[in-house]
Amino acid sequence: MQEADVAIIGAGAAGLSLAHRLSRPAPGARRLSVVLVDAPPGPLRPPRRTWCFWETGPGPYDAAVTRSWRRLRVHRPTGEPIEHDISPLIYKMIRSDDFESLIDHELARGGQVRRVEAAVESVEGLPQGARIHARTADGRPDALDARWVFDSRPLGSLPAARTTLLQHFHGWFVRTGRPVFDPARAEFMDLRTPQPAKGLSFGYVLPTGPDQALVEYTEFSPAVLSRDAYDKALDHYTGAVLGLGDFEVIGTETGVIPMTDAGFARRTGASVFRIGAAGGATRPSTGYTFAGVQRQTAAVAAALRQGRRPVPPLPHSARARAMDAVLLHALDSGLVDGAEFFSHLFTRIPMTRLLRFLDGGTRLHEELAIGLRTPVLPMLRAAAEVPRLPRRPFL
């Protein structure tokens, strides 16, 4: 039987971030024993993925950043480009493999976090903590007792919500063999894609060099597409819209991010908590999660070091979540046209302010000014309808 002060289940962005924060010594704080439980190689491990976020200046994970940009561009449905320098913000891209390598190096250097491979089967509450029941890669049962357990595994089903859309995407890492991309500029939202009946679609281009980029097709809609449908959408986007010509696909990524106004239970036992996307770290209106994970894990680490009950906070304010609920309903009900809505926002509002708003960094007067630049009557109608909507499970 292993024992630890803290056990972290799952080695995705949230699990690794919390382990990294707890591996760094804090002056005057009690040294905590930490175990990071990662699933053995196979279907229980999260797939390779790309995380993007924006922050001001250098950050703690810059050594893992694949590429960063200060210039972002949005294309309206009619083709007009909207381009902004987002300084002092920087838009950053991290591949999950690079992030994991960086954190592994830091954990090995600190020596405070043990990493074990086991498939967690259940978590049992104890009078003073919890017991994790797991099975090793060779099938042997294993167990770990911890005072506090933080579970970052994806939920098996989504909580009941008034509105749930899915942000689903498929991307190609392409090599063109000739310089067709501007590495200093990212295509943040290209709305020249065919729009679905409900929701929104757009292209997304992150150049990593003059002849290489991640090109993605993304939808906000109630259901995912078939693999053939994603490939057809990317064929159309890379050919008819971007005009890339011949290129080689050197990698792919696929993902589904729930965009929901559901309430996420961050505490599932007296000493057991959820963190990351399972703990409400995803911003409902955008699907961005990495920055929310950093705020959430920083708060948890601080509470543990100070001897407080480490309940993970929701990294997005109640006001932000209320505005997101209104927007999700407006998109889902068709009260607003998604492509026109977002293109008007980026046309009328400085991109730096809009990015701060999307990350919860704006004040009330700034948010009211942004609201006045949306379709006011449809959004007011959506705001009036949201409180009366029933909460239903997402099937």
C-alpha cells in the first residue's frame, strides 16, 4: 500500500500542471509527498493534442512552446480580412508531447513527485482521505492512500444543462514544400467555410514555418461529423479557400470540447476533487481550457501549501458564465448568425480587448460596451429565455 499527501489522477494538462506546481518548493511551506497516477499506454491515455492560449510576455512553459504570434487575423464570411497586433499579449501554441517532456524534466529535478503507471478503477472515501484502487499495466491490483485526491480524467457523461454545443475539430499538420505561410501571423478564425444549420464553423491556421502549419476545420454544433466529412471540409478549406496547392499531411489531430452552461461538480467526496475540463476549467463560449487550468491549479497548490481545504475554484466568474449561457442559447436557437456575430465583434472591438474579455480579464463597463456591439435585441431575447430553459442531460 502506497501513501501520499496528494494523489493526482491523469497526466493531461491539468494533472501535469498541478504536479509541476507542487514540485516546486515554497519558502516556509510544508513539503508534500505527491503521486501522479498516469494510465498505461493505451486507450485510457489522452491523445496527443495542441493547446493554445494567450498571455502577456514570457510564461512558465515557454520552453515547450512550439510557436507564438503577436499578429492574429480573422476573415469575415465575405472574405474581408481583419488583422490586429495583439501586443502586449502573445498567442502561444504548445504540443502536449513537448509539455509533458518539460514537466517530466522538472519533476525529475525536483524529486518531490512520484509518477506511477496504473489504470484507476475506483476511488474510495476514507475517514481522513481517500483510497485509489488501480491496476498496473501487467494486470496486478494496486492501491494508494492519500489525504487529498485530484481527478483530472474526462467525465463519462456531461452534467445536465440548458444548452450544450460541441466544439469539434479535425486538423492536418501540413508541409507544402514551398513558402505559402507567414510564420508571424496566425489565422485565428476564418469564417469563409460553409456554415452549419445551427452554430458556427471556421478554419484555423497556425504556421510553424513558411512551408508548415496546423490547418484545422472547427464547428460549434450539436453533433460531431464523420471522418470523411471532416476530410472533405479540410479539402475544401485548403484548396478552394486557402489555395495551398500540393502538400503533404505529416500528422493529424481530432478533438471534441463540450461548450455547455452545465454546472460541474468539483468535489466528489470529502477529500476527492475534480480539476481541469472535468472541474469546469473550460470557458463555455470558446472551448479554451489551458489558461483556466493554470488559474485553477495555482489556487489548489496555494491552498495545499497553506493548509487550507483545497477546493478547486471555478476559473471563470459567475458573470462570465452567465454571458456564455446567453451566447450558447443564441447560437443554438438561431437567434444570431454565428459567423456574422463573431465577424462583427472582431470588426468593432480591438482584438486585445476582445481576447481579455474571452479570458475573463475585463471589467463590467468594458463588458457592457462589448455587449452594445452585438445584435442587442436578439441577445436580450436570449437573456430573457435562458432562465426559463430546463436543464436536460446531453445525449
